[in-house]
Amino acid sequence: MIGFSTSARFVEHQTGPDHPERPDRIRAICRAVREAGLITSPDPFPQFSIDFGPLPRAAQSLLELTPALPAESTLRLVHTPKHIERVQRACEMGDVLDSGDTPVGPSSYEIARLSLGSAITAADAVMRGDVLRAFSAGRPPGHHATPNQAMGFCLFSNIAIVARHIQHSFGLHKIAIIDFDVHHGNGTQACLEDDPSIRFISLHQSPTTCYPGTGFPWERGVGAGTGFTTNIPFDPGARDTDYLIAMDNQVLPALDGFGPEILLLSAGFDAHRDDPLAQINLSDEGFAQITRRLVDAANRHCGGRMVSLLEGGYNLRALGRSVVRHLEEMNK
């Protein structure tokens, strides 16, 4: 059984009418997973209209998981108190963080915590054995947030916090994080790069041509964590075959050598060829193939355990279709 965690409340994080990280991202995902038969409950956004074209029909539906709001202390697993206070205050004021890139409103602090809560709910369900794998469709995303800075649409480093939560609550010693968002997961790296118990691998467009300008191959971790960070940048125009070669020749051997007890995925779908924010040309099938390889790795090392968190993806049709293909592979 595969879990799916989201909330209609995620649309309450308002970023403005022209911002790419907009509430319609959640509406599109909710519609796509229902059109594909992955979810059978009523659509919370019945007035939302979008044409995805033909979608694969699911052989079995997912188990819906209701996210819980985590304690504020959970944020301190990776973030400084000053950062948490700064984000909370900015949200109360309806301010903009990260030099104009990350707008927030009065609901954004609570909804960012709920986005984290959705990820923790998914992780807990996997760790308890309620489901084998789980996907959290939350927003705002998290992989750019550093211990003391919100940036790149991200307020809190959801996947880094989930990794720490799993370590503290379930006693795991080896966690692998694979980030295939088109942008480097600089925040995740900054939160965890000194820790040899967490293997972080990011596949992304070259930092010389794409935000946030980090993620070079020579960034390999610091201190005791040196060698446990791997960055795999791609030139603009890279396609499915380029990513799959990297998966087969770099990512999977790294996972085989590390032997993780669970796989966590920063699942960004903005490397899609139709996405407006970068220049990588992955297809729906490319995301399915990447997911298939990671599921196989989880089956080899983790008893199949995998938790996937939504990051980027800003073309609504491509996002909905790609999430469906991602979930279809997780559901096998």
C-alpha cells in the first residue's frame, strides 16, 4: 500500500497572481491523481479546470493520509531560533523574504508548518509499516531553505527536518536523500553536509546556468560528512537519456555503496521540458524511469521504504502528469 498526504489548506499560502509557486499547483495535482484513479475521495477543488490529456489509469488507489500540524520545536531540528522567528514575523506582516523571491502572507507560517507536517505524516506512516512508500504533496516546498535563511520559494527545509525526525524518532543510522528537482538542493545540503549518516545526492541543471548557483561536483560535504554529498549537474538541453545514464552510473552505485535504511526523495518536476523556469528536457516517461530505478534501489536496500516530497514543478499540466507517473511507479 502506498500513502498520499496533502491538504486543501495548502492553497492558503498566497504568493501573488504571477508567482510560479502558486496555489494552483496543489489544485492541479489533486485533479490529476483523481483523474488517474489514484485517489477516490471527492476533489476539494471542483471548480478548477485543466486538461491533462490522457492519463494512465491506476491499478489500485492510494491510501490517503491526513497531515497533522507539527510542534514548532520540530523546526529546530535543523533551523536556528532566529530564522524561525524571522519567518514568523515576516508572515505576520505579509512581507517578502529572500530579496523578493519568496512572498509570504498571514497564513504562510502555519501552512509552511503544515507542509512539513504532511511530510512527517508520510514518513511516520512508512516507518510504522502502515504503507510501504508515501508521497507528500505539500507547499511551500523546502529544499532551498538553509538553517538560517528562507530562499527560492522555501521557508523551512522539509526533507532535512524529516531526516532528523526519522533519526530521532525511529533510530535509523543511514538515510539517503535523492533530489531530482532542476535546481540544486542547496538548503538540504547546508543543513546536512557535515553528517556521514545521511547520503545526499542532487541532480540538477548546471549552477553556471541556473538558480541558486551552487551544486558543483566539488561540493562533496564538509568535516565528517566529506564524501557523503554528491552533486550531478547537467548542461541545458539534457534529456531523459542523460539523466538515466547518471542514475545508472552514479546514483545507483552510490546508494549500493552506502546501503540506506530508507530513501527520501526531493521530487521536483521542474526539469520537465515544458517547465518555464529552467532548460532541462525531461519527459513524463523520464520521471517514471527515474522513479522506477529508485524504487528498485529501495527494494534492494530498505525493504522498499521510500518517502517522496514535492518540491518544484511550475507548468501545471506537466506537473500533474509527472506526479501521476511518479506515483504510478511508486505504487508498483
